[in-house]
Amino acid sequence: MMEFDYVIKNSPRSRHLRLIVKSSGEVVVTKPRLLAKSLAEDFVKKKRAWIEGCLAKLAAKKEVFGALPTKDDFLANRYKFQRSIRERVERLNAFYGFAYKAISVKNTKTRLGSCSRRGNLNFSYQLSAYPDEVIDYVVVHELCHLEEFNHSKAFWSLVAKAVPDYRRIRRVIKVL
């Protein structure tokens, strides 16, 4: 069993227990202000396997990538990475020809990419630590959402046109 510390925070606005494992490895439980601390502790015990899984996955990422990108890295290199992403989007979209509006890079920790219904493409700066094939896959994935805003068979068929081995790359992402 893995040992870990956790912090319990009271929130006057919270109505439910909430558990997060931050990219720093910090485990935080947020509870309603009037809920007993012992219930939050029981909640952590109940979710122990999930927490250990998250911490193990985080350790694996750090082992593969070394130090994960920090906020300082993001602030220093955001625009360079945004140019790189823009070039990838243009190169990969030449195959599809989809219309998109804006491309932005954010410092999100839980999503590598997203596509809004308005046609805005968003990418996580965390992608900068990933191999090129993963970055290309994420770009293609988000581009295909411009045509199919779901994960239907038609969507995956679109993805497969540019990234035939997308299933293997998805498995790599899940491990990392």
C-alpha cells in the first residue's frame, strides 16, 4: 500500500465531498463546512485505491518525462509552443480542410485538448512534454470534432484517415 498525505479543506459553498489529486501530487479533500471531519477521513479511506492509482500514474509520467512542465515553463514558453501547435494544426488540417476560429494554448492539467462548438481549438501546454505522435494525434482528434462533435463511429473514422494507429496512441496516453 502506498502512503500519502492529504489536506482537508472546509468550504462554505461546498455541498458535497470533493477529492482531487493535483499534478504536484497533493491530495485535497474539500468538504462542506458543517460536515464532520471524520466523514471526510472515511471518504479518503474508501477512495484509497483510486488515489493510489492517480499517484502511480503521476509517478509514471514524471518517470517518462522527467519534470513535468510548470507554471513558470508555461509563462516562458507559451507563445513558442502556440506557434508550434498552430503549424501542426495548419499542416494536419490541410488533409481535412475544416474551418476553425481560434487556436489557444492553456495550462490545463486534465485535458490535453478541447474543441468548442464555436470552432475554437484549445490545447494544453502539458502536451509540450509528449512525443510528436501524441501531439499530432491530439491535434487531429480536436480537428475531427469540428466535423463530428461526438465520439461516434463516424468521428473515429475521420480520425483514422489521418492517424491509422490512433488506438495504439490512445493506449499510450492512458498509460501516461
